[in-house]
Amino acid sequence: MRAGLLLSLLLATAAQAQEATPPLTLDDFLKPEQTAEAPPPEAPAVQVAPAEAASVETAPVEAAPEQVAPAESAPVEPGPVKPAPADAAAPTPAKPKTLVEALAAVGFDPKTKVDGGNVQVMQGQRALFRLDARAAPVLGGVDTGKLGAAQPEGEAETYKGSGAGRIGVALDSSPVKKQSYMKIWNGLARPVTFELELAAVRGGQLMRRKASGCAVPAGGVHSQSWPDPIIAVTVSKVAPAARDATPCS
């Protein structure tokens, strides 16, 4: 009976010990092992409520564009120049149909006229002019006619005298004789002198050259001729002749 009573007491003691000692948990195994020295007093554990972590949405990271160093451009050599199309080319000027158009095309004004102190006379015409107080020519009229020297044998000249106080200059030519002729009428009361410039067309080009002048006697006439196709003659520096001026022969 003593053995049964002892056994009952042992069982009761073991049951009380089991009720006083709580069961071990995972945290008990993680605690540092206690040494023989008295442990320092533990500070009361402060429980901190875990902050709610805000959900962070991670934006997709775009890959940075690859930087490519620009290639060195090779020098561009000019290519062959292509000719402009025929349609874009300037129109070809029409070929002159008359002598007047041909002269205008080379910059020559084909008119009998007084320009400043010069008197231009075209072939087949005569200029009639007077001298003002400063001895400058003033055009009085233009005649059309024929010179006797340029006419076939037996045909008369169509021009008359220039009249008192006026000077006349005419130009004509003869294809048969292959000569050009000029005639001057001096209607003044004293001799006059002049200078000449001839204009001719050779090889399609306008040519000019000077010609000698002389003193035309008062009330007299003077004629000259050249073996060239003269289209115009310009009389300049018309003035009363000096006493020593060379008279026209």
C-alpha cells in the first residue's frame, strides 16, 4: 500500500510540475544560452506595431536608346552637269530679214539723224542741216534720192542744191561699180570743214573707220568714194574753215 501511495504522490507531483511549466516554443530555442552568472535584468519588451508597407508598383524601366556616334560623312563630289532640256533653252532669235533689222541686231540705229554734234546719214538718203550760233548742226530735213555718180550711164542725179544757209550730205552706192559715194553741198557763205566716220558690214560684223575731211568752199560741192559697202557716214565737227584749212580737191 505504501508503494501505491508513493506512486500516487509522485504522479500528483509530476502533474503539478507539468501545469506550472509552460511548453517550450520556437522562440525559446532562439534565446541565447544562460550562463552561470546572474543575467542582467531584461528590459520590458516594447511591442511596435509593424507599419503597413505601402505597395510599391514598380514601373517598367525603359531601356535607354543606344547612342550611336554619327558616322563621318564622306565628301560629296559633284556629279556631271546635265544639260538643260531643250524646252528650257532660250529661244533662238529670228534671223534678220532686212538690212535695217541686221543693223539693229548689232546695236546700230539705222536712221539719218543729228545726235549731239554729229550728223549720221544712211545710204540712199540726204541730210539737210544748218549751223546754229554755236556752230552746232540742226537737222532741217531728210531726202531720199540717187547720186549721179552711182547711177548707170545716162541716168541723172535726183538731188538738187541744198539751198542758201544749209549744208547737205548724201550717201549712195553702186553694186555694178562696187563703190560707195558721198556728196556734200555747202550752202554757207564761207568754207566749212568736217571729219568723217564710215560704217560698213563685213562678215556679218559692223565695222567703223575714220576718213579724212577737207574744207568745202562756200557755195561749192565735194564728192568722195570708197571701194567698200558703206551703209552710213557720220559727219562731225562741222565748222567754218580756218584760213589755212586744206581745201577739197
